[in-house]
Amino acid sequence: MTGLFLLILLVVLIVLALLSLRVAQEYQRALVFRLGRAVGLRGPGVFFLLPLLERAVFVDLRVTTRQLETQETVTRDGVVVKVNAVLWCRVENPERSVLTVVDWREAVQQAAETTLRDTIGQSELDGLLKDRVRTNLMLKTALVAAVSPWGVEITAVELKDLDIPESMQRALAREAEAVREKRARVIKAEGEYEASARLNDAAMIIARNPVALELRRLQTLSEIGAEHNSTIIISTPNDAAVVTAAAVSRAMGPP
């Protein structure tokens, strides 16, 4: 009888030992509650719980990705836009993530969507289109302040899609076209100004050098002769009254 009792007791102890055995993975931590009170974190690895007195809540420490639902809101300059974003976050303090919020994933999701609407409402459309880095930084800063009490760390948050009305898209296209046309005109004007400045410098140099002036005169005659002109009137370099007339026949035929 005594042997049977000891055997039963041994079996009970083995079962209780197995029931109290827990294993936390490398990426997990376990918050242990003893009679309803948190007594500390366990893991990673093997740990034991007091049977019937303690229980463990496991928390995953890996980075999780959250796809934020599309939010329709109005920018500061009155444009209706639809935006969505992607959020990367992880548990930084396992104890606070269990004790301060029922479901930290759902809480972060709702806080991120609310913060996204607020951030878009404080930004202008040009800023959203041209400076997304600044918008992402504003969104992350506001979201970090909201979720820090829950023991959650925001790794990154990025705007993914930004949809604007078709009328606004056409307006932006016209604006971009006007900007490009303005740039082209400015570049053309700068080129003409630079060319006129170079031409003025060349004229000053030629005016001070009679030989260069005569060479330029001959070059001009050569250029004229390249056209379909039939007659070239040449004045002498000293601008005398005598004018030499020369008829130049083109190889192409009579004028």
C-alpha cells in the first residue's frame, strides 16, 4: 500500500513538473504572474512555473509590419487626398506592453491611423508630393509619443500611396509644364546674352586690328558666295570712292 502511494505521488510530481516546464524562444520573453501579480520576466530558454500558482504571458520581440488602411483626409491647403502607410514596430518593454494595454498590436494600429490623418491635415499638398522624408519624420515623431507608454518602439513608418483628385492632377501637370517652359526661356535668354557678350568682345578685338578686320571681311565674302547670289560688290579696305564690281557665276548655273 505504501509503495502504491509513493508511486502515485511520484507520478503526480512528474506531471506537475512537466506542467510547470516552459520554454521561451530567443525572440520571446515571458512575463510571469504569481497569484495575479507580475513578478518578473523569464527567458529566453527553459524556466519553471509554480504549479497552479503562476502563469506566463509570452511576448514576441521581433519587428512586425503593419499595413495601415487607406485614410481619406484633407490637407492644410484644402485638398482631399487618400493616403496609406506601412509601419514597422517592435516591443521594447515586454512588461509594459502586457500591463498597460490589452492588445498592443491593435492599439498601435489605431494610433497610427489616427496620427496619419492628423499629420496629413497639418501638411500642404506640395510638401506631401515633394518632401515625403519630412512627412515620414513628422508621422514617426507623433506616433512615438503616442505608443511609448505601451512599451512599443516604432522602427519606421513610410507613406506608401498618395491619391489626389484628377482635377488636381491636371492642375499639377499644367504647373509643371509652365515651370519647364519658364526654365527653357530663361536658358535661351541666358544663351543669347552670353552670345551677344562674346560677339561684342570679338567686335572690339577686330576693330583694334586692321588685319583681323580685313580677314573678317574676306570671310564674310566667302560666306556670301556660298549662297546663290550672282553679284558681289566689294569696297576697298580704305573705303575709297572706287567700288569694284565683280560678277560671280555659280557652278549651279545662271541666277
